[in-house]
Amino acid sequence: MKADSYEHVFPDWINRVIVNDEIDSEFFSIADGEIEDSRKYKTNKAAPLRAKIVCERCNHGWMADLEKEASQLLQPLIVGQETTLNQVDQLLVAQWAVKTAMVGETIMYRQAKFSQDDRSLVREQGHPPLRARVSIAAYSMEQPVATRYTRGLGGVRRDGTPFMDLYVHTIQVAHLILSIRGTTTLPASDNRSLENVAEPRYYEIPVFPPVETCRWPPRFVMDEQTFMEYTGGNNVGG
């Protein structure tokens, strides 16, 4: 369908959760551990960017329904309030994370790593691509960056030969960080290879595949140095 409707990188409801006179937003991309593009914004809105990249039917249909449902779960995570997510909740958070990453990379980058099949899976079945893993983490600063989106690209080699490509999308909304790690080159059945490179760090809680219970906030939190290491190569490459 024709892309005839404007969509926010970060949904408009975040502007009602994060309110400040001067807000920092940042978008950057990483390839093989090096920042190749960076864009920073000072604005009075936490979710300022939008683009005409989706059709009217999707924007006001399943995407609007997803935002309405997910926002109730995400708001406590964003502001650091205690909450518990069951497995259904975790799948919804993971679906929202992947949808947001899909919008972000479509707006920010020429080449998308998510395929049309991946997009159809999120839209029609309500969960991330099977070759992806989604986790959440907490950010520790008292006044964190309001919104931040990054995409890292890399790969894994075996015996000097390229084995699989990797992508890492990282989304920050105040105190909440969401990570989507995945590959486009491995079959979905090869779970072992993906788990080896997408294993959650000690400060992360996996939400796809979901765990039995997700308690928030986690015991360990991420500072800015850890965030930059997290997005800048420790999870991309090998």
C-alpha cells in the first residue's frame, strides 16, 4: 500500500510521559564498532520526528491499536516505577520494540535490515522475527536522554569466513532501554548460533522469547559508559 500517512519514530504519547522545557534526543548508527552517523536534537518534545512512511490503514489500524495497548505497560518502565510483566505483557513490549525499530531504520537509513516477511510477522502475528531476540534494561541517570535510537551492524566469522550478519537496534526512552538483536542470514531453526551472540548481559532481562516473570526495575542498571559500550561494538561483531 502507498505510504500516505505520517508516523512518529517515537510515538506521540511519549510526549505526555516525558515533559520538559529542553529535551535531548539522539539518533546514530554504528558499523563494525564505529559510529558512522550521528544526529542530535534539542527540542521541547520527547518524540519530535515523524515521516510519511506508512499507509493510512496501518497507521490508524493495527499500529494505533498496538500503541494504545503497549503504552499502559511501558509507562511504568519509562519512569522507573516498580511493575511486573507476565509473558503476554513481555510479548507486547517486544512487539512494540521491534515495530519502533522498524520505523526508526526506515526513517534514518537507506538500507533496512528487517525484511517484508519480518514486518508481516509483527503486524499479523504480533511477535518479533524468529531470528531476533529482544531484551530490556534500565538506565541509571537521574535526567537521562529522553529518546535515543541506534542501529549497529556487524557480523560473525568462523575460521576466517563470514558466518552470519548481525544487527542490533537499541531504543532508549528515559529510564527504559530496549534491545533487538538478530540476523538475516541464519535459518530460524539455528537457535544455538543466535543464542551464542545474543545472550542477554547481566543487566538485561529477556522479553522475547519471554521469561516466566519480568520484575522491573532490574537489580543492575546501565550508566552512560555501559550504554555506549553496549551499542558500540560489544554486541556487534565477533
